[in-house]
Amino acid sequence: AGSERTQKSGVSGQRLAEATQINNSLTVLGRVIRGLGGGGGGGEHLPYRDSTLTMLLRSSFESDCKAGCFTCVVINVASEPEHAEETACSLQFGERMTAVRNVATLVAGTDVGQERARVAALVETLRSKLRNLEGAGAAGGFVEGAPR
């Protein structure tokens, strides 16, 4: 999905509603990026809850991210002259993204050994539940020896 000029693309009906939602989400994402990049005056409220997209991306932008904290953005551009305006907007958005900096924070008291044991216990619990489902005739399956 991406920014599109709905008048230029000539969409209507359900596609127009979808394009409008995408454009609204991208507008909110732009406001969040401006705030994170320091372009919003500092200390202001970031509108994460204003769109589903920004709510989903929130953990990628926060410093206490628990999922690896690596965020990658791909900017697609078109070389045709008729798409110059959209290309310029996309490149400006990418430039604003480069101003966002996350600083990882260490949560005091985190014991890696305990966390590893907790995750291993959770995996075993889920495997047990899967075996129970398989025994009850549920579709799917667990392949022993498969990469874990």
C-alpha cells in the first residue's frame, strides 16, 4: 500500500474507501515520524492510536522494544514524469524517517537464564496442546526434527 492521488487513479466505490483509509493511516504515520524525528517541537503527544497502522508499528519505534528493535523502511519510487509529485513526497517521507533514532534501554533485573527457561516451558506447553489437538483429530501437525 502507499500514498496515491485518488483523483489521478480514478478509483471509486470500495477501492476509494480503501485508498482513503490507507492515505489517512499514512498521514498519521507522517505525524508520528515528525514527532519522533524532533520536527514536532519536542515532548508532544504522538498520535499512535489515531490509526491501526501506527498502533501496529508503535513497538518498533519505542526504546523498550522487545522484538529485536530493527525497523526497516522501503521507499518505492517511479521514474515516470507523471509520478514526480508522488515520488517527491515518498522521498521526503524517507528523509524524515532517517531523523528517527531509537535508543535501546536495558530493563533492570532481566535474567537471561530465567527468560530462556520461561520461553522453553511455554514452547513445551504449546507442543503439548498441539499434540492434544492432533489426538482429537485436528488438522495440521508437528513434524519432529523440523528446524525450531
